[in-house]
Amino acid sequence: MGHIGNIKTNRRGFLKLGATASAVGATLASTRLVAMEQELGGADFSAVTGEKRTAVPYTCMACNIEDGGVAMVENGRIVKLEGNMDHPNTRGKLCAKGNAGFLHVYDPDRIMSPLLRTGKRGEGKWKRISYDEATSLLAEKLRAVIDRSRAANDPSILNETVIKWGRNRTGGGIDRFMHALGSNAMLNHTNICESSKKVGLEPSWGPDIESCDWENTKYILNFGSNILESAYFMNPNAQRLVDGVVDNKAKIVSFDVRMSNTAGYSHEWFAPYPGTDSAIALAMAHVIMTEGLHDAEFIRDWTNVTEAQLLAHLAPFTPEFAEQESGVPAKDIRRIAREFATTKPATTFSYRGPCKHLWGAYQEAAIHMLNVITGNIEKRGGYCLPRGMGWPQPSPNPPKGPVPSIIAAPPLYPLASHHVSTNAPYMIMRGEAKVSVWMYYYDNPVYSYPSSHVWNAFLRDESLVPFSVAFSCFMSESTELADLIIPDVTYLERHDPESMPSGLFPCLSIRQPVIKPLGGTQEFRQSLIDIIHKVDPDGALGARKYFEFDSVEDWMRQHFDSIPGLKEEGGWDHMKKVGVWPTYGTVSKDNGKLIDDNGEVVVAEYGLHAAEIPAATMASAVVEPDGSITKDGATIGVQIDGKNHTGFGTPSRRIELYKESFRKYGFNPLPVYKRLPSRDKKPGEMILTTFKVNVHTQSRTASLKYLAEIYHKNPAWISPARAKALGIADGDLVRITSAVGYMVTRAHLTEGIHPEVVAISTACGHSAYGRLATLKHKEADAEWALGGDPDITNNVWWDDKGVHPNPIIRLSLDPIGGSQAWYDTVVTVAPAQPGDKYGDTKVSVEASMKDYDEALRYAYTGDLHRAAHQEVDVDWNALPRPGH
């Protein structure tokens, strides 16, 4: 006897079923097989009826890369997701997270109506209310802040309305909402992600990211990024990287404390001591400059430094010095520097590994400099500017609030242009800032932040947070602490404009509902419209005029219908049909590359900085002696050999390796290496590092069964030699202790880790986020939940949900870029103590508050900042000023 779903059948039944299936297959075969053979994607057929399913383009939001997708819909249900063949950078492919994305829609623990708290915060007692009631209640709270500000004639009170997001792909919707309320108190997640990378790049060349032309390169230096596995690089960048290695015979050299998938794919892998990437990069620059392997012309024409200045600056950073600090042999540093400088084209790439340390912005700036001094900028196969496109904001667009927010822009971090959200609860708990209404969107800091127990304590405290609102589809660790939940819809049921520079072909894309939102749920943009209309019902406050949209789709039309080029092709209506604009060609069935109508591979545009300034713009412009082109008091370009170029997005229009903004606040204006405090740990101590895996995205995917089945436990990676010295065997329980507390997990012994490092993935260990994530899948559906997934209730075979490391990770900040120093926490690792159980975690809010005080000592006004920077590596006053 066998079972198929709920159908009992015997051998005879199987034979009958097989005969029926064969008959159906015979009638469908010709239509379906021919169609699937002729198309690479974009078409699919019902397994039951053979009818063609409805294909709806959308943009993925499983991670931040925003791949183009197509949803296959049958009878109003999403049955399959695949890549959009018209998207030039993702070329019809989705990663595992993207393929599993429809499970968000049908998550049995999805919140299906607004909820009002009836018990204590976190107690789990809720009352279901309507969207109208929920938005009215929030509007009342927001209006009270505005009225109090007006009565006191104090516009700073407006900043007591705060919103924090973990992923904001609303195309300016949140900024519009908050500015309409007069508040600038918007916090993102970027300082726990890559803000010091951004701040290491922005002052140098304008944009905050790069787009490496891996497909056409010959040599790749990879510092601490996991292109083939990380949530942010998995699909379009991984495709191009593999193309470069396979088709172009590119060499990859990786520097990473852990053997990631990318390190394992590399031709050479080195495991340096954590936080020493800049020592290696500066030593390579030293070799390249002193041996004359640099591009002297590019340095002269396109930077704000001279060869002499660079040689003087780099003099102390020898390969021998870098070996002493990093452990990477000097002979290898020399060899790789020569290979990189003499192999054309070449590029570097880096991500969280180097920048998520104290002074992480220096590390990014040092790596960036390698591309500059070798002239590999904006060349085919080189290190290129990102390619993105913008869209207009509907008019009128509200101005910023009248007063800066101390929470969003802490004065002690003046260079941290991407916020310092880690500090928010500490600032409020210390009385340095105040909040009246706290809103959070796509955000789960109680899980995803360092010393996450501080956020738990903060959000529970009604004296600190009088009223909190979560715009969330799911009952996360943070959502369960809200006073009011206004559920958003999933990314497959909502509207957003997009332009993610995930490749070398700039394009616009959209997110649109591929099905109607389930159960009458309402998308976030509609909630914003409703709230503003209730805050300002008659328009007297001046807020309503910014939200006079007939519908969310009307809002989207105002983004897209007036864009030149797209307008002529149909604007928003064209985007709904195709999902992306422009299209550059088709994907070849032979090699998967983008080809034009003649079958030729489509080539990207290079040399964006060398674009010529129009003659009309040059009228009344002045060419200065150093080649700078100025007009109306600003530099608008650079003249080289008689040609007028637009240059880079910096004040000088050159790449500013020398950063005046850094010097202004007492930081080194050229990239340097600073020895980290963690470098001086005690004997026996280790450095805790974390990492991401290819099938999970931060805190948002543990409830997806297809992904959780693949990866649901996260043991601590320890080298066998270190484990042996500690008396730890593979699979043993271990206690990992930092200055704020300890956790108990299991050991995974591997040679793929630096012996001074212990590494734990951040993908597991939920205390909330649904019954699957917490392995409480046998419990009954909550009254407010979607419910009804027997696959989760009856077909989960694993019994380990992992242990989350974030509670024991200490708050520590790069004082330049504001990044959380994820990889600087010093710990001890030991066999578990008697009574320890797997998953035990004990941490202290008081200890974490001391970390906040310590972090401020490294801010530009702090004593530890002055101590670390009192002896700059070069006497800048003795050198010629940067310029030409």
C-alpha cells in the first residue's frame, strides 16, 4: 500500500494512475515539448491541463541585488518563479533564494490582518483590527507629535517620529512619507552591512559601490568577499565571475579568513589575520609603485596626488611589514602585486570582510587604490563605475525636515553618510535622544544586530518607546514587541520602481503584484497614502499634497510615464508587460551571453569618466592651469590633451585618493593600516567572525521550507589544530564567551579557517519568525495567521534550528564609515561546562552599554582616536599639497 498526498493506492491503482498520466502526456507532448525546446524561459505549462500559465514579470527581493524574474501563475496561484530573459544583467537566472521566493506568499505564519497589542509587550496577545482602524490609530499618534511641535514652536520634536528599515526598496516612498511629516529621523541597516565600504569609496570617486567587469578580466584580487555564495552576489555577479574564469581564463586570488565558496573556487587562497587586508593591499601598492609598474599617466591625469606623494606615503608598507601583520608571506605579496600590475585588464573586489572592522574605511580605500595606480579604471575587464538609472519623483516632492536628526546623523560620526543605526537604542537609553513613535519596516534588529539583546530590552521598554509600529508580514523577534502591526504584503504582491546596478548594462525594472494580495492584505505604499490623508485630512498641514495619488499604480505611473525613451515605448504599461527597460539584446542559447540581432555579443560602454563635455556647457567655462575645468564656482570636468572630460563624481572631478574630509576630522587623508585592538588579544583567545550562506538572506528566509531544509544548523568552524589544543572534537558542545556573555553551540572542525578564528553563520537560531524557523511546526495555527501548510506540519525531518551568535557580538564601530565591526569580537572557546545545553545563551545589557561608551572613545573627538592618530604615517605639511 502506498500514499500520494491523501490518496491511498495499491499496485493496481499505480498502474491505472500511470496509464492515465500516459494518456494525458500523449495529448500534451507535442505542444509542451516544442514550446519548451524553442524558448529559454518565460513560458510554462500546467502539469494537469497542459494550458499555458500566465507569466508576469517582477523584480526579486530575496536579497538586495533585485534580479529580474517572471512568475508563473495558474488559477490565481504562483506555481513557479524563474528569471526574466529580458533582464540584461541577470540573463534569465534566479538563485535558490529567488526560486523559493513564492513561499513567502504562502507562509502559514504570515500575518493576515492588522493587530493591536492587548497584553504586555512580547506576551503574544493580539486583537485583530481593520486597516482603516490601524492607519487611523497611527495617524493619531503622528498628528500628536506634530501638534506638540507646533505648540512648543520646536521643530526638533518632529524628529521624535522615527522609522527604521532593514530593506527599503520603495523608490523614495519612505523619504516622501517622513519628510511630509517634517521628520528626518530615518535609520537604515547599512551600518551593519557595508557602510564603511561605501565611505571608503564615495570620497574617492563619487559612487558608493563598483561594478567589476569580471566577465572580461584576466586577474581578480578578492579581499574578503564571497561572490559565489553571499546573498548580495550570488546571481548576476557570480555568472560574470564564472564567465571570466571559464571563458577568459581569468585568475582569482582570494584573501579571506575562511574558505568560502569563492575562496575554494580561487586559484590561490590566503587566510590573513583578521583586519589586515589594508596592510596587504598597501604592501602591494608599495611594490607596484617602487618597481615602476604603475600607470603614471593615469595617476597624473586623473588623481589628486603625485607619484612622489604616493611613494613617500607607501614607504613604510613593505611586504615584510605586511607579512608580520597578516601572516601572508612577503614573497607571495610581491609576486601577486607584480602579476596584478602586469596582467591587463585586472580588477579587485572587496566587501564585508575588510570593511567590517574598526577603521574599515581605510581598508576599502587601500584596496580601491590598487585599481587606480594600475589604471584599471573604467576599462573593459577592469574596475568600473556602477551603472544605474534614475526615475522622477512625483511632483510636488516634500523638502527635508527643518531640523537634522541626532539619531539618523550622530554628530560624533560626521563622515558616516549611511547612518549609524546600531547606536540608536544606546543613545535613547542614555538620554541623548528621544522617540515618541517608533516605526520599523522590513526590519528585525532583535535578531540581526550586534548585542541584539540590547534591542530586545529597548523595544520592550515603554518609557523609552511609548508607541511602536511594525510594518511586517511576519512575526519576527522584533515584530512581536510592537504595539501595532500593520502588515505589508510580500514582494510578489506589491509595486516598486527599481534600478540595481548589478552589471554593466544600466536598466530600470519594476516590482508589480503578480497576484492580488492574499486575504485583503494591503501594500505598504497604500498604507502610507492612507496615513497621510488621516494625519492631514483637509490639507491644512501641507502634508496631504505630497500624497494625492488615486492609487499605488497611479504613483508608479508618475515614476515611469515621463522618462524619455521609455515614454515612447509605453511607460508604465510597457514596464508591466516586460518588467525591464531598456533591453539590450537576447540571451544566446549557445553560450548564455547577451547577443544582438546579428548574433554578436553585446559590449558594454566603458570610459564613463572620459565622456566629453558638450560645447554649450563649455561656454564661459575656465580651464585652470592644472587642467580643471571650472564654471560658476564649481569644477565641472578635467581637460587632458586638449579634450574636455566630465570626470568623476568628486568636487575636483578627479579620483581623490587624498581625502580632505578625512583630514578635517583627524583621520589619515590617504589610506593607511591601523593595527586593531583585537590584534593584541591574550594567549588562548580567538576572533569571532560571522558569514552568510547562499540559501539564506539575513533574518528573512528561515521560514522557507525549501531553503531551511538545505541549511538549518550553523556549527562553529574551528581549525583541527586549535580544537585539539582545546580538547574539542568534531560535534562537541562548546561554550563561546565574549565580554558581554556566552553561547553554547557545536564545533565543526575544518582546515578551511584561520587557526586564530572561530566562524559562525548568522543564518540560523531564531526565537521567532514562525513555527518552522523555531521548529514549533506541530503547534496550531495562530488566529491571525494564514495557516494551512501540511508540508510544514508533517514533513520536517530535522530537529536543529541552530544557535544565533549576534547576542555575544560586541558593539564596535568604525569611526570613519560608521560600520559595525562585526569581525573584531574577541572570545574564548572551551568545552561546554557541566549543565550547558545546546542553544544556551546568556548576555548582559549592562556590559553592552559599556561597549557603547568604549566605541565613542574612538569617534573623532575621543581619546582613543587621538591616541591612534597622533603620529600620522606621513608628515603632510612637509609634502606638496595635492593638485597639479
